[in-house]
Amino acid sequence: MTTATNIDATAVNTISWLSTVDATIVVPVYQRQYRWDIGGCEQLLADVRAVADSDPQHMHFIGSVLSSVSGGGNELVLIDGQQRITTLMLLVAALHHTVRAEHPELAAELARVLTGPDGRTKLRPHEAWADVFESVVFDRRPADGTLRDSRFDDNYAFFRSRISPADAPHIWRGLQKLEHVAITLGAGANAQQIFASLNSTGEPLRDHELIHNYILMGLSHAEQREVEEEFWIPIEQNTGAAIGAFWRHYMVMTTGREVAASGDHGVYGEFRARFPRLDLATLRAHAVAWRACSEVYRTLLEPSQETDAALRRQLRHLSTFGRGMYPLAMRALLDLRAGVVDRDAVVRTLEDVQALLLRRSVARLPTERLVARLCRARSEGEPALRHAIARITPSDERMRAALKFAELPHPAYVLARLADIDDASDLGVDHVFPLSPHATWSGDGVRVWADYTDDEQNSHRALSKTLGNLALLEDDLGLRALDLSFPEKRAVAYARSAIPQTRALADVEAWSTASISARTAALTERFIEVWRRPDLVGIDDDGLTPILDAILRRGFPPGWEREFAYTEYRGEHWEVPDVKYLFNRVFKRLWADDRDSVVRFSARRGGPVYPEMAWNGQWDALDDENFLYMGWDLHYMLTAVQGVLDEAGSAPEVFVKYSYIGDAM
């Protein structure tokens, strides 16, 4: 048996390790910059609070910290773990500054964590940021009063806002129950190889796997088996490979808020926020509802399982547009099961949703990020939902204009419904004027394609994918008519079709751009009849996004210097260029109009309004005795705007108009 001498790995208490280490902990220059955001800080603080409340023997494992000794033993180079350790130091600093006046003994213990042997911070970030970090940790304000933006300031401010003197012993108890594996490398160890091994061993857990672990954690083995067999396995069986989408759609349905589909475990984070404590009795009660939702979700995935013919038909139609509206459909079907609504109301909702999606597609408007607002409206009743749908459904006039020249989306679905055909499996979409006509193709039997002028050819091509040039045709007839000119095709295919709209083509003498336009106009009236806009008062929303559905875009494309074109605030037009300006203006306005809501929200969240400018950073005065902290990161600011408007009941009356289109900018 051999003994490894280049690596020492030991499970240690994190706070004890930080307090007793004699060396300066140095972040090497090749490490990435510190980038934890407030969401990560919020999770860390929640974990600290949770472990503080747990059994005395229960500890919280924060992972491994990989380091190597350098500088004659005076430096501990942090190879892996700098993000966690830096954030932990900021939390300890915030706790220290909160208690130093009232709890000097605790403050002294915290100072030992923060201060190194040379009197500077025990943790030393990149040299470019070392002074900034030190000024935050030691609460030193810049002599020149300059304001700055840094993650250190933002995250420290977040921790300060969440910790009160009365809460300090509780936070300290939780901090003392953190532990990690300290891995120290000897001179002969390959740091890069070990770092790669630690960070590349297996596929990261997905959201639904994290949810699974979360609901079972802390249960006995017998209780885990009970929950697994009675609830989780049925949910897996009902949702199959779509289990991840199921949990995301469930969270959208229940919260009425958009939930990120990927990155940073957004679904899992929302789940934990909604179900912060899951003892066995509470878990059983919730799990019954989860299982019932999964049964409905299976019907959405497989409409053939629906026993009601009208609902089965509508669910099959809805699947044409993907799964984006599943949260709303799931809510409607659950309400039907519970007897809250009748079958006709659910059918009407599914019809309205199809009209919304199809009309917006024809008008080339986005169909993403609509479902959350509709789920919120649905919670207020069917009239509110129909009004919300009507507001964002393009008008009949817009359809008449768009269908003349727009490429028809979902043509098989559209043409089948126009013909009132349920099963179109043996039908294909025929282009009356072909997409690639051969030189001898003719629309009238006299002139061939090669003799058409450039303008005539371009006019035909421009209309080739519009409603008037498309027809459903039986597969066998389509094969017979392949590559035929229009006069020949009339007799061989169209006259023999069982579909009325297709058979009518046999009565058209010649096929031209005028013929296409005339047929488009006729079919458009049928289109408007089938996909009716809810006949409630409402206008097209001009691409406005409800404030509760607003998201941060990833940077501005070239040519744009502002995030928002404007904001509609309760009927007022505001020129605010970005989230930071919106944050400032909303809080100032509500401070004047509805101060109680701001006070309630800020008290519950621990900010962003405070009675004094308690730490270094960017502040704005609301009055002589209350101050708005402006140093938050943009994610926090947007969430705070949404939250305080929701608190005040004003969120439904506030919209933003982005200055550019697209999420991936």
C-alpha cells in the first residue's frame, strides 16, 4: 500500500479554519473575477439560517476548498473555492459591522475570521480589486467620496440589509455549523489536473433532480420510500422525458411568473422559495396536488388519453404551437376536474389561446413570455382571462392586412381547421403556384414561366407561401399532379379532391397573382371566423411587456443606447432608459403616493429603504429621514420594482416597452 504525500484532504469546520489559518489566503491572478450575484448570496444566507434552526448535530457542507502553500508558508493560494470563500467573508463582514457596537465579544471572534496576520484582510482578491474588497470588509469609505459599482459592495449591502442586531446570534450559530473539505497540495502535486478532476466529474444535476433530492432530504429511509412510491414515481411515469418541463410549467402556473428554463437552476430556486419547509405532513399534502397536476400534464402530452371528444380535439390543436401554453391549459383542466368550471369554458379558453398564438404568429409578433400574465389573469376568473387575451390578440383588421403578404404559419393546421377536418394524416400542403416552377410551368395554359417578366416572377414568388396559394390535397392526388401546370392540375387533382376549398380551385380559369389575392381575401374571412378574437374591450398592446414579466436582456445590440423605449406607469408615459432609472423612479413615486406599501415591502425584504446611509455606496434621499440604496445589482433592482408594485397593487397597470427585439441580445 502506498501513501500519497502531495495532497492533504481534511474535513474541517469552515469558520474555525478561517479563524485559525495563519497565512494570507490569496486568489491567484489566473482565477476569474468575483462574480456571485445577490441570488447566490440569498441562497447562502438561507442555508445558514436553515442549518442554525436544525438539529445541533446537523452540519451544512459547502463543498471543497483547494489550495497550495506558497511564499515560504506565508500564503495559501486559493485554487478552487474563491467564489464561496469571498462571499462568506462578505457575510462575516456584514455580521461584524452589525454587532460591533452591541456585542463586542462576538465582534472580536468575527474579526479573527476577517483579519490576517499583517493587519489586512485575511483573503486577498486580485490585486486590482484588493483595495476595494478591503474597504468593504473594514467599512472604510473612500476619502474622496467617489461612488463605485462592484460585486463586493453589492453583496455586502445585501447581507447588511438582511441582518439585524437581534438576528446576529442566530446567523452566527448557522455560520459555525458550516464545514468543507480542505485540500492542500504539496510541491509535487499538479494543481491544474486536480482542479479539472474536481470540477469535471459527472453531469451537473438538473432542476427536477434537485427538486427530487430536496423533497426527500431529511426524511427517514422508510419515509423516503413512501414518498418515492406513492408520489414521485407516478409523477415520473406521467411526465416521462418532459419531467423538467413539467416542473417549470407547474411553477409558472402556481406563481404566475416566468421561470427560467435553463441556467442557475431557476426552477429549483423557485420551488425552494415556494416550499421552504417540507416536513412529512406538509410534503404529503403538496405531493397529492403535484401528482394530480402530473396526471393532467400527461393528457397535454398525449391528447389521445382525453375521453371527452371536444377537449381531445382542442388539446391536439393546441399541441401545434408547442408547450408554451401548457401552464394555462393545465390550470384550466385542473379546474374542470375540481368542478370550478365546465367543459364549455375550458374549450373556449383553448380556442382563445389558439387564436392568440396564431394571430400573433401571422402578425410576426412574439409568442413567448405570454403565459405567466395569462395565468395571473386566470386566477381572477374567466372574464379577466378573456380580457387579458383580447388585449394582446391582433385585431381582424391586422389579420386582413397581414395575411395578404405574410407566410402562413402552421399551414397544415390552418388549412385543416378551415376545412373543418379533424384527421389530416393522409393530406399534404400543396402550393398551387409551385415554390420552384420549371421553365414550362404555366398558370393559364398559354404563357410559360420562362416568358414571365422578372417583375411577374418576383410577384408570384412573394405570394407563394401565403394563405391564398396553399391548399390541402390528398397524398395520392398530390403525387399524380406533381410538376403539372395549373390547367392540367385542375383536372387531375383539384376536381377530384374531397376538400371543398381545394375542389373550388377547379373552377378557377387561370392562376395568377390576382387569383392568389382573391382567394386569400375569401379564406381570410373564414380564418377570422375560426380563430375569433375575444369580443371584449381591448386593444393590441404594441409589444408592451407587463412589469411582472420583464427580464434583463444580455446587453444592448449595436445602435441602441437604452434598454427601454418607454414605460407606461398607470396611464403615464415615462422616459426611463433602463432598470436602474426605473428602480429609482418607481420607489420615489410610490414613496409619495403609497408610502405604506413601500414600508411594508422594505421591512419584509430588509431593504432597499433605510433610515440612515448605514454603509458606503450609492444612496438617494427619499426625505430627510429615509434613504434609498442604489448600489444593488440589476437583478435585485428589477425584482424589487416588481415586488413593490405587486405590494401596492399597481403591477397590472405598469408596462415596459423594450427598445429592441430579441432575448439573446
